[in-house]
Amino acid sequence: MKKLSLIFLLFFLFSGTFSQDTDDVVNWNELTLVFPVVKKKEVNKEVDNLSLNLSFVLRRGRNLARPIDKRVGVGLNYRVNRNFTLGWSYLYREARPTEGTAFFEHRLNFFIQTEKRWRNFGLRGRLFTSYQIIRSRPNLVVQRARLQPFFPVRHKGKEVFSFFVADEVFYSYQSRKLYRNDFFAGVTKNVTRKLDIDVFLIRQNITGAAIKETLGFGVNLRYRIPL
């Protein structure tokens, strides 16, 4: 009950920021289809050692009035061991966050992720490098670092869901500055053996952009499709 009370308190405090002045209110949605390529046994369970991922992203903005960001991507994840995962991906993006002209880009991404679990607490870290080829604009190389503590909530020894918070900072090699920060608070639920869902709130701050602060909510779905 103490964990549940803390979760509801944090959500209440976070959602209260929506009443403040902000540049935009957004909705982020993502669907990831996971195709296991190579599987192996690990601690009496089967895990995906190598998987192919297809991702589809739709984000609404301008105070939820219209789509502002559409993405589709493909990637490979390689699980080195229970603590480390490597990933590579390609992503195509079409975006129009303001009332200006839409822009298009290709992204080549690489990441390394680490995770450590204890009984009542876990910690994930991710270092993400992105090479962004943007039509009619200078190309960018962006480094992202994300830290995510999470807290499993159990009932009769079984995990019901996991509460998480996360903070991600963005660094541009062109400007040599930190220019963006994303903060998340949400829950992860394993609905079935094939489906996981994240429901979260987000607060985003960007320096030097037309839209400097956004608040929003989102849903991420991950569906595993055995080959």
C-alpha cells in the first residue's frame, strides 16, 4: 500500500504541472513488433538472444490538435548477457512540430543498455548515439543518456506492474551543448506473455527551439511475434 500511495502521489504532482503555462501538450504513442531470431535458456527461462524489431510512432501535438511526428523504423537487438544489450536501428521520420513546413530525416542509431535487478528495485541505463540526416538542414550527431530506476509492485509474490521514472539528456556534437531533457513517470504492465505496455507522463524541455517546453502523456506497446 505504501508503494501504491507513492505512485499515486507522484502522478498527482506530475499531472498538476499541466495547469501551468506550457508551449504545447502532446500525446506520444509507439508500437514495437519484436521478432525473436535467436533464443536461449537463461536462469530457467527462455530469452531472446537476438531479435528483429519493427517500430511505428505517432505523436500528436499543437495541444493534441494534429499529428506532429510520424516515424517508422527497423532494428536489431543483441542480448550480450542478463545485464547488457546492444542495438542498431534505422528510422525514417516526418515531423511538423510547429505551424511551419514539415521536415524529413533518416536516422542511424546505435545503443548500449545495461540493467540490474534486485527484489524491490531495478535500474536501467542507456547510452544512445544517433546520426541524423535531415533534408534541407545540417546533419546532426546526437548523444543521449538515459537513467531509469523502476520499482516492481507485487501481490502474493507475483509482479502486478512496475512503476518507473526516467530522465534522458541530449547532447549535440555540433553545438557541443546539452540542449534537451526528457523526464518520464509511468507504469509498465506485462499483459500477456507476448504483450507489454507502458503508460507514462512526460515533461520535455528544449533550449534554442521554437517550442521550449511540452507536457504530455503516452502509451508504448511491445508485442512479441515468434518466428
